[in-house]
Amino acid sequence: MPIDNVRLAPMQPGVSVEELKAALGTSWKEPSLQAEGHLHIEEFGTRITADGRLGEVHFRAPFELPPIHGVRMGMPAEELYRLYPGVERISDEREKYGWTMLETNLSDTLTLGVGIREDVVRIISLTDPTAVYPERPYKYADPSLTEAYDLTMTDPVDLARRPDSGWCYGRPPGIDARRWPVSITNDMPLRHAFTVKLPPQYRTLGDEYVAISLFVDEQWETPPASGNVDSGGARRADPRRFDMEFMDNDYVLFWLTEEEFAAPLGAPPAIEGAPVPGWLSKSPLDYFGEFNLPSTVAEQQAKSVFSPGGLAVNELLAAARPPRGWKNLPGTEALGYGWPIEITLRESDPNVGKPAREFRHENEFSGYIAAYSEEGQALGLERFQDWHAHLGGTQGYPDFSPFYLEISEIFGGFNFGDGVAQIDLKEMKLEWAC
């Protein structure tokens, strides 16, 4: 059913949302939580109140409608001023595009708005200034969150020497074969990406749960499709397990207690009839590829040291040396090693506790300063762009809480299409950003 402009034209503040739905037909779409009641379809816009009524209506040329309180679309500006000599000009960012925005109060509960461009009325709106609208979650800064952290990886170690703050790759603590998540698409066990012990302010599930372990489905190979494994029971039985889907990949996150974080390392289950995943059957180098793995300190130094023989000679010498190190271990042996995570307190980040949003008007109430903005550049916020992962602060643009973990592809061996991902530790959601 198409939009019925005849039924839309009489819309005004106070009309029920059910009448709006009938007028919009199949074009109706429920506003998201982040929209705070705003809805725009073609040349019509509205804002729905918290109790399900219209608080604003906006019509824009070439929408055809009868005059509204004497104002008609296409009316010359001078005629409008004669009709409403007390109309007031309001500040609006549309001015830079040639608009003049005006309004006048018709009553305590009704304001008439008009947009003029090229000396002609092209926007007519009605607003109830007393209307109350739904608010998007995490609109304001959270004063309880006062610290942000950078997370970096150091050279891999035998996990017999358990890193204090967690590790990437390897095996997780406290997750045995019975709890280990299994793919619902290919029957194979998911790969452990990282386990990190969170600073106290980011333990959003309660003080008892001190760490998280993240698992990821196959991202680097194309496994055979299957659907024989029913993991629904395991999910329902584990209230500290959270399943997330993103870019056609499944992720599973567990919250761990202090005892679980210190528990013996788990091992993936052997599943009869299921193929062996590449991360178990191949070396990390063969499975991930050289450019998708972190570099050790020695590898970084080798690339930065000048040699009279040039880069080509260095590469030939490196290729002639026998393979060694974690990257060349068989998959099952490599699981005994992890890249320790170091957690460092960020100094002087003005965005701690402020939910990050992409557009300036969305940051008005929280005070978040985008790194690319003029103010962000003046404050040198680009200094926070060099990290493997970080907790809170500057960066990250999904509509998340300020309690988020942002991770690069290298932090656990992900494939985000050359982007990064964020995990909201309050809402337990995962999203991508370029």
C-alpha cells in the first residue's frame, strides 16, 4: 500500500501514531531507539512522543497540501510576513544552504514553523512545544566511568606462565570441552581469540566477573556447511555466555570469575564426524597468513634496521633461515602459547565516560569530542589512534555505551574487512567500524 498524501496532509500534533501508520501504509517503519521518535519519509517528517502521538509534523515542497493556518506551500515570503508580522527568525544550520527558518507561537501547545528559500515558502511545520519524546540510550556522559585503557600485545609465551592481564590466541582458561562453543553452521569448535582481565570499572556484569573470553567462528577458510549441532541447550544453561552475530560470523563471549580466570586451560572438543578446523590442523602462519598476524619485537626491529644490501637482500636472508617460533608451530602446539596483553591507563583522554557518536549533533549532550573535528585536532586526539585494542575513551562510533572494548583485526586474528570492531560490555553487542 503506497503513501496516502491525502491522509498525511491533515496530520498535526496530537494525532495518534495509529492514524499515521494507516496513512503511510507499507512505508511505515518503526523508529529505532536511537531516532528518539524521529521519522522521515520522502517530503514528510514527524516526531512521535513517548505516549504514541505526534509531537511534530513537517512538510517540504513539493508536498501538496491545503493551507496550514493560512500558510501555503509556494507562498511568497512577503505575503507570509504580512500574514504573520510577528514571526521570528531562528538560528538553524540550514542557513548555510540558503534557508531562512521562521516560527511563531499559535498557542501554548502549538508552534508554526516555516522554511523560506529563494523568497518562497518551501517548508511548513507544526510543533507541540510541551511534547515529551523518548530518549535514546546513552545520550549523556556516565560520571561513574573515569578511566580508559590501551591494550597492547607482547611476544608470545608458553601459557604455563599465565599472563596476569590475559592473552590473545592460545587456549582460554576455565572453558572445558563441555562449555566450548561450537559453530551452528559447520559443526566445528569456534576459535579462542582472546581472554582479557578487565579493570574494575569495565566489569559490567558485577564485581564477581573479572574477565571475558571471546570465541569466533571460521573467518579465514570456507568450511562445509552443516547444521547438525544443537548448541541451544548449552546457551540456555550458561547465563554468562553471550552469542553475537556480525558480518555472517558468529561470536561467543563468556564472562569469567576470578577462579575461572585462574583455572586450567580448556581444550576444544573432538566432534565425531565434524571436519577439523584449520586453526587446529595448520600452523598459525599457514592458517592466518603472514600479514594477518602480529609481529614480534625481533621482527619489527629487523624491518626497521637499515642494511647496505637493501630490503630485497634482507628478505632473501630471512627466507633462507629455517622456520622457527610460534607462527610455525603445528596448530595444536601453538594453542599452548599466547600473546600476553598489557593494559595501560590512558592519560588525558577527554572522552572517558562519553558515548562515541559520529555526528556532532549526536554528541551535544554527552560532550564527546570526535578526533577528526576541529576541537579534536586542536587537542591532539589523533594520539589515541595507535593501539591493538582499547577500553573506552576516544574512537568507536556504533550507538554503544561508553563501556566498550574496541579491537583491531590483529588483536586475536580477526577478519573485519580492514576495519575494527567494538564490543559493548553493557549491551553485549558487537559492531564494525571502518
